[in-house]
Amino acid sequence: KHARNTYTFETAQESAQYLLDRVKIRPKIGIICGSGMGSIAESLVDKQCFPYEEIPHFPASTVKGHTGQMVFGYLQGVPVMCMQGRFHYYEGYPLWKCAMPVRVMKLVGVTHLIATNAAGGLNPTYQVGDIMIVKDHVNMMGFAGNNPLQGPNDDRFGPRFPPMNKAYNTVLMEIGRQVAQEMGIDDIVHKGVYTCLGGPNFETVAELKMLRMVGVDAVGMSTVHEVITARHCDLTVFAFSLITNLCVTEYEDHGEANHEEVMDVGKARQPLLQEFVSRIVIRLTDI
Ligand code: 6GU
């Protein structure tokens, strides 16, 4: 009588099985490539690509010409699976649909998730092109009563009331910090608090002032619901934001956030981000 507001365990299993039947590798690391960061997926060796529309039960894409595919392959010799393109709330999907590929990754055998995104920098010490390792998030959409875990809980994924105080793994954050040091980019790598708003519009000045007051360092339109879903099914999470623009928090400031800038900064930072992710992935093979 009621439309289901979540996928069943079995549908997620069917999606996972479709992939398992077609790939030989068994990645333990899943990577979600944020806006302008698809080249991480493109750089994989011995790639196998599965457009989302071909995978059973995946949400139907709303954006034409927008690559959306699951890519399997080796990153510096390490087997990984990447989401090249993700589902955003502003496209019209409910949060549980946006986050469902994370459960599919889990059922494929992934234990560690690396989630990346493009975000606006709200911390005044951040600059365009900086990297922010996410140490915590504020689930603004959750405050408004929207959460990817709403609806019947299937204990095979995880508990009804999952804790969220250790969402971002301390060991992985330390690895991120060490990798930044090794690469000599310590000065542009921060640790901060991320929040996700529904979008698609960028924020007003008053909204950004409010977010800054509650301790948010970077603002975006993704990741939080994926991380909640990942933690629910006990994936170990590392997330970082590429700061693609600085949030305008003064009425006198006439700059405006725009999508082109977000994509351009993403593109310009590709080599650096690829190296950052590769080095982290290599380090993950020994833990
Ligand atoms: Cl300023 N806001 C949001 N919500 N998402 C962004 C952004 C800003 N810049 C890049 N992505």
C-alpha cells in the first residue's frame, strides 16, 4: 500500500551480484569521485566500467551527458572500485537513493570508503585549491528531518540507531596528514567540518554566516548521506573536500559562486588529487 522508501537488502545484493559476476577483482577500497575529480576513476589500470543505467536497481540518471558509472581497476597496483559521478539530492532523488551505491560497495566486499567532493570554503583561512580532510560533519538535512536511513531498518546492513561520533576514522585522517607531509603540501591541507545542503542553489550570505557560527569549515551538496549510510554498514570512512571557491559571507563582497569555477578548480587540481588519493590507497593496503 505504501511505496517503499528504501531498497531491500535483496535488491542491493542483486546490484552487487551483477558486478561480482562481471569483474574478477575484489576491491576492499571504494572511492567516490566528486565534481571534477572523475580523472581518479579514469586513471585506473585494467578498467572495467559499468554505466549506472546497466546495473540492476540503480537510480535512473536525470542528467543527460553526465557520466555516471562504476569503475573497477587498479590504482597504483591496488584493486579499487570508483563511483565516477554520484547521485545528488538536488537532482530529485531521495537521500536513500543517493546513498544506495554505498551499500552496493559494501556487498561487493568493500571495507574502506574514500569520499571526495568539491566544496565552498567557509573557514577564512582556506584558499581556493586547498584540501580539507573532513574530521566531522553537520547533517543539516538531518536537522530538517531528512535522513538516508529513514524507513524500515534491515539489521543485515546495520543497527536502527547507529552512532555517528566516530564517523571519520582517526587512523585514516592521520594517514591523510602524513601523505600531505610526504607530498610537501601540508600548508594547503586542512582538517575541518563539512556540511551538506540540499542545493541546487548556492547559499545566501545569512545562511553562510549561520553555518560559520556553528563551526562549519566547508559547504557542499553531497557526501554526508553517503557517509551516514557507510557508517551504518560499518565501512571505515575517509573523506576530503577540494575547496573550489570561497564562500561570500559579506554583503559588500560582490563575488558569486558558480559551477564553472567549481569544475575548473577541480580540473586544475587533478594531478595533485590523484597523487593524494593514490598514496592514501597504498597506505591502506597495510592496515
Ligand atoms: Cl559555496 N556551496 C555549496 N553548497 N556547494 C558548493 C559550494 C558552495 N562550492 C562548491 N560546492
